Amino acid sequence: LRIGAWTVRGLTQAHNQSLLGSDCERYQLDIMCLQETKCTVPTDQRISNQYRLIIMEQRDSRHGGLGFVISPKVLPWIKSNNYVSDRVAFLDLLIPNSGGRETNNRIINAYG
């Protein structure tokens, strides 16, 4: 499982959002945590290469903003995505291991 983080410094244009799937594919990332999206409207949509883009709502400011880009391989493992604050969000995953059992995992996206 390959995870990255990116301070995007603005992701309000649809064109820039659509490129994120290609960026993740180029760097072979399964999950990318996004910071500083500056998006005020939450979204959950499919983008290029069947990646899923989740942008969390912002309640207290317009300068931060968090999100996730998730690869098609990881999508079946996502149990939930959760907003904690404008600076903290997390994904809960149920990932199968080689023995056939599933393990609970949490990916935390925190922006300081």
C-alpha cells in the first residue's frame, strides 16, 4: 500500500481535480492525502483512471481543506471517510491479508 501527501494550494478548478488520478498513477500511489484544497464545497466523485476524489467540507476557514484520492485497487477496502475538523480527516479501511483475514487500518490526514 503506497500512501502520499500533497499540499495542493488550491483545487477549486475541475480541470486540476481531474488530473489527480493521473498524478497518482504516475507516482504509483494507492492513496494520496490532500491538504490546502481551498474548496468550500465537499465532493465525492470519480476522476481520471477510475480514481475516487473525496474533498471534505470546510466549516471554519477557506484557507485549508483536506481530501483524499483513492486508487481503484483500494476502493473495495474503504469502510468510511470521516471529517474531524478543517485540519483533520481520516479513512477507515478493511484490508485483506495474505492469510485471508481482514485487518482494520486508519489513514489520518492532518494539516498543521
